[in-house]
Amino acid sequence: MNCWLLAAVLPWGVGAVVGLAGPRLARRVHPASATWCLTLAALGVAAATAIGAAAAAVALVRPALWDAPLPAEFGLHTPGRVATVLLFALPLLAALAAVIPVGWSAVNDLLAAKASWRRARPVDGVLIVDDPDPEAYAVPGRRGLVVMHTGLLAVLAPVEQEVVLAHERSHLERRHYVHVLLVRVASWLNPLLRPLTASIAEQVERWADEDAAQVVGDRTVAARAIAKAALARSAVRSGRRPVARRAPEPVLRATAGDATARATALMSPPLPAGRPLLVVVAVLALALPIHSGWGAHAVEDLYQKACERISQTVNGGVAHDDAPER
């Protein structure tokens, strides 16, 4: 199999494996390691996909250049330079095409969230909103903000309120939204990674749960707070009363995800750190794009050989025409 063809096909095979096995493996280690594993794996596969696709695209147009009757003044290395530029530009354009829709949606939702509370004045990065809907969420940005509704504060004891606050602050301090957005971008480049978008959202919530449990020093209290907050929000969404205002999509809520699974995890001992798995994933995430890069380099070599062949053909013809008659 051609090197460039393997570079184009392999990321899709790896992406299928990662999409199927990634969420299952993530549940077996500490959510911090799981979050990083999912992010690194997604980025590695996505980068390799873009590079491999660029290598395949440039390689497939090579036959047209191979037999093209280029004039001598066209230059020996110009087609090779064009191929090099394309091999760099096409993956960047693919990444940009993936970033634009994800970034546009995230920015719009964040602006809408901040516009809703523009006149409010948060205290120590926390904004209490007079709203009966039991919500609490983190709004990321240069000045991150935790928004808590009075409807949620009313159903939680003070120590449980501390759990929710610590949970949301963890989202901001750990920059969980970056992991979520990066995996979304990667899934645009390789759709086989789509299952990771739900898994990364689950793991960042679990990571914030673990941080909150450490802050209050009681995993049982943390589990109870998460369960009560989720049940209160579920009661609203079930139709007992209309939801007056919903948090934007990219913000991270304490009431998000499977509350039963999250509470059960907090009632159980912490999972192993999973550092060996993280090291393996990091190495593979780096090796896969490098392999695709070798495929792209092989395409560049093919162009170089094509240029040399064309130059020899053109120069040989010119030398024959200019030879003196005997």
C-alpha cells in the first residue's frame, strides 16, 4: 500500500476504534485523566485525518503533473513547491473550516449569556439571579462567571450550595470548556469521533464533581447536592412549570448529565489516576499525525521526481534541437 494511501486511511480506522472504545475506557479512570485522554486522542486523530486527506488529495492530482509538457522556464522545483504549500495549507484550511462553526456557536451563546446579566454585578465571580428555575452554571471567558439562580439556592442546604459553587468554579479554573470545544472541533474533522463529544461532557462534569467533593471534604454531601440539584431541574423540565430562561449550550452546568451515575460515582471510592493510560494515549496521539506527515512527505518526494523527469525531458529536447549539423 502506498505510504500516502495508508496515511489517508489509517486515521479513519483509528477514529472508529477511538469513537467506540474511548468512552468506555474513560469511565475506568479518574475523570481528570479521562478528560485529557479523550482530548488528546481526538486531537491526534483529527490532525492525522486532515494531514492524510491533504496527502491523498495532492497525490491524486500528481499524474496530471507527471506528463504535463511544462516549458523550461517553469522551473525545476516549482511544482514541488506548489505541492509543499498545498500539503501545509489544506490541513490548516480543514481545521479552520471545523473551528468556524464550533467557535461561532460558542461565541454567540456566550455573548447571549453575558448580555442577559449585563446590568448585574457579580461578587467574587458569583452572580445570584432572582429566578425560580433551579440552575447553576459557569460562563467561561477572560473573567469567568458563576451564575446561580435563587430557585436552586432555595432547595439546597448551605453546605450543598458550597458543593455546587465549587463544582462551577472547577469548570472555570480547569478550563473544561476548552476540552469540550476541542473535541467538538475534532469531531467535525473526523465524524467517527462524534461519540467523544458526549463522553467529554460527561467526564468534565465528573471532574468538577471530584473537585467539589475535595473542597467540602465529604463525598456523600457532594453526591447529595448533585442529586438534589439535578432532581430540582428535572422537575422543571418535566413540565410542572415552564422554564423561564435556559443557560446557553456551551456553558457547564452542575445539573448536567446523568445525575444518578454522577452521584453513584461520588458514593464510590475514587477511580485510579490512570496515568499509564494517559502516557500511552499521548504517545499515540503524537505518533499518528507524525505518521500522516511521513505520508505527506512521500507525496512531496513523488512531486520532486515528477519535476526532475519533466525537466530532463524538456532539457533533452532543447539540447537535441540546438545541436550543430555535421
